[in-house]
Amino acid sequence: MSQLELSEQEIIRRESLKELQNLGINPFPPEAFPVSHYSQDIKKEFESNPDAFKEVSLAGRIMGRRIMGSASFAEIKDKQGRIQIYLRRDDLCPDEDKTLYNRVFKKLLDIGDIIGIKGFVFKTQMGEISVHVTSLKVLAKSLRPLPVVKEKDGKVYDAFSDPEQRYRQRYVDLIVNDKVRDTFRKRTQIINSMREFFNEKGYLEVETPILQPIPGGAAARPFITHHNTLDMPLYLRIANELYLKRLIVGGFDGVYEFGKDFRNEGMDRSHNPEFTVMEIYVAYKDYEWMMEFTERMIEKVALDLHGTTQIKVGDQTIDFKRPFKRISMLDAIKEHTGIDISGMDETQLHKVCDDLNIEHDESMGKGKLIDEIFGEKCEGSYIQPTFITDYPVEMSPLCKKHRNNPELTERFELMVNGKEIANAYSELNDPIDQLERFKEQLRLSEKGDDEAMFIDMDFVRALEYGMPPTSGMGIGIDRLTMLMTDQSTIQEVIFFPQMRPEKKPERDSEEAFTALGIPAEWVPVIYKAGYLKTADLKDANPNKLHQELCGLNKKHKLGLQNPKQDEVKAWCAK
């Protein structure tokens, strides 16, 4: 990175870095630093057992400093939080050489630098538990300044809050926004709670392929890549389902997987092309059993995370105490539209969509049409946990037909706060029926439905060996985390959400400027002055531009021969 691309603060920090090195201090030492205590543990336990903190060793990032004369205060942040440290020159530098305090700490360290300290814990006259530092070591020099977020009387000032910056620079977001770090800790707690629930029942955690020759298990558009050695296309998986059910065929009674899935679809507040799901399949069970199982799992997650089943989500209080409400999909549509769509064919459903002003096209089959009607007119109404059950067979090509009505399937989706959280079936284990369902998907694909399922003949072959009655359930970890942590967008619960390419200001090439007679070494300086296109020079004041260029040359110590005023005037005239 050239000197001209750096801000004034970045230049100062690099100069401090060089001076540290000149003093014989490695700003990025290779050896480990022993950490014996953490900030919040000290604050919680010091009052009851002060003798346990006569010798402590902490490491963290400098988040604030109050530089005084022979003694100063600072605040460091470790994995638990923040703690005040007290530095006294003669304690830190007991010999005659006071460089570590007078020069290193007071002049060369900055907010954002990472340090290791040793000392003892005490309470200040103001009653704040602090660490009296007797030893300090530089562990990492921060070359970019952090956003300075201030808080007073519960109000936050100068917050690092712009979503575009926060998602692109999540590392900065995590440093300065404690609530963001707490959200991701809770995400891990959610996964651990679910994993504990499954493991207690003896179910096996497994891994299945992410690169698949046939993308199956869901109706979605896949990402495609190419394997050079095998000279064949491969797809990023859209679901884990078909491989997990192969394992049930193989003899496991219960298998589950936490994994990434990928769908080449739109992005919005509840969709990211890369997302995390948990799928579980249990032999000799049906969707009625799975509903109860899901209720107990979600209730446990809420209790483990919050100690209560009642959780505030936006303006709503959602209660995850079981049992949850249950209603069939067709009854839900009838309840919210007044229309009974049971038994309708494609033509009739297209007309219903017209009557309800629901967007649709000729490529849509019965399943997609019904899904659109439910999504537009019903889904957003279910705030409290509700199982939507008994989906039409056209919507569920991997699901067993309903035991009492062959037009429906034994499927449910769990709706909470107007969004689908979980999807589950009594799994289809009839290979003949399964092949026919796949063929119907092929027909939809030929009509133009780019989300229709592929035919997976190996999966059909697996079923032909016999799969026991099985129930399966998938749950979106990202959406569940949004609910449990009261977040309104999926980007808030994914460390690194997908983003559009970062926009950079357009500028003319160096050659375009040199064609005006401008020496190549001055082109970066002209860019720095804000003239990114040759057309900008035509509107420039030559005297002002001359002053700007000479000032930048001096300020950044570029060592260039300043141009003459007449030369700059000629650049602007061409």
C-alpha cells in the first residue's frame, strides 16, 4: 500500500511501528503469552476472594486511555469484556530506563493495540476493580484506527452502525459492538442445546457430501461447478436429505447433520445464498411423533438460552411452551381467504391466484400455486408457534401420502413470527411412488420451473433395498437464531453474509493522465487530490491544484520535484 493511500492516522501508526522496532521491540512477537485470568471473572470474584488475585496475567485490546504524568489509566478488552488497568511509571520501569512507560505506553501505543499485562488486582478510590500493572508486553500493533464508540448514561454515541460497513468488516463490528458478539455466542448455544438433545437420545451426528452430482432434497435452484479431474459437473447441495435417508437405509435408526446448504436464489432479510440447516431422520417414526419431538426441542432451546419460554421478538412476545397450535394448510387458506381449494386443478388454482392478485406464471404447477397462495395470504399471520400440516401431494415430492387422504401428504412446517422455521415429513419410502413423483418434477422442469427436483436414480435404488418408516425434520439455524436473539435480518446472525462487490470510485487510467503531459509519478498525487478523471482537471483552478499537489508532496514526504505553476496550468488546459 502506497503512502498516498494511507490516512493521516495510518501514517502515524506506521511511524510508531517503526519506532518500536528501532527500540528493539517486536510489535508482533512469535512467542505465546500466558493468560491466567479474564476480566469478568476478576470483577465477579475479587470481592469475595482478593487473595486469589495477587498475581494475574491478562491479554487484551486497548479500548481507552487516560494519559497523565507518572501514572495513567487504560481500559483493555478481552474475550469476556473490559477491565481498567493502572500503570505507574516507577512500577512498570523500576530501573533508570523509563522508555517503556514514557515513550512506548504514552507515545507509541494506540487504541486498538493488543497488549499482555501482569500485575495484581486492587480497587481504586472510586471503587473500580482494576489491575495494577507491573509488566507490559506489546502483542500486536493496530495499523488502522478503530471507530471510537462512546457510551454515557446508557446512550451510545458515534456507533459503528452502518450495516454495509458492519457486514463487510465484521471483525471491526465484533470489536466495538458487544451485543454482536453476544448474538453469535447465543447462536453457538442454540446449536449446542440441540446437539445435546439429539445425543441424549442416541442419534448419530454425521457428515454428507456438499459437492453432489445431483442436487436433491428440495425445490431450489442450485449453484453449479465443474470437477476437472472427473470432467463432470457438480452442484453445491441444496439439502442434506437424500444422503441422510440413504444412511437410514443402511441401518442407522437416527442420524442428524448440522451443515451448510446453498441455493442460487434471491437475497433479502430472511434469505442468504449460503445458510445453515440441521436435518434429522429417525426410523420407525411418523410426522405426528416428529411434531412432539420438535416442540420439546424448541422449548428446550428457549429455556437453555433465556431461562424462560417467553421471548421478546420485536413488538411481540412469543411463547415457546408446548404444545403448539396445529392447523392444516387447506384449512389455513380457507380461514384467511374464504376459499376452499381442496380438489382444485391447475386451471382453477391459476384463477384463484388471479382473483387474489397473487403473482404467478404458466410454469407453475399445483404445488407452487398453492405455496404462493399460502405464502401471500396466510404465512405472515402465524406469530405464535404453529404447525401447518397436511400439505397437498404436489408440494411434497419426498413425502408420504396422508394415511386418510391420498390428495395430501403427512408433512408439517413450523411457523413462528410469520416465517417458516422447520419442515418435516413422514418420509416417502415407497420406491415406485418416489420414482413417479420424480417424473412429475421432471415434467415441471420441462415446463420451465428451474426449481423442480432432479431425478436421483441412485436414491430410488436405495429405497428399493428397503427403508423403514421414517420421519425427518429440517430446521433453519439462521432463522431460529434470528428468533431467539430478536434480530430482524439474517445478516445479523451470519458472521460473513454474502455481499455485492464493494463499490470503488471509477477513475481514468494512468495513461489517460500522462497523455496530457502529466509525469507518471504525479498521477497518484492527482488521484489523492480528488481528481479521478481527466475531465475533472478542465474544471479545476490551476493555482489551487498546484497548491494541493505541492502540499501533498510535502505532507507525505514523497520527495518529488514540485511542478511549476505554468505546467499545472497546461495540464488543465488540455
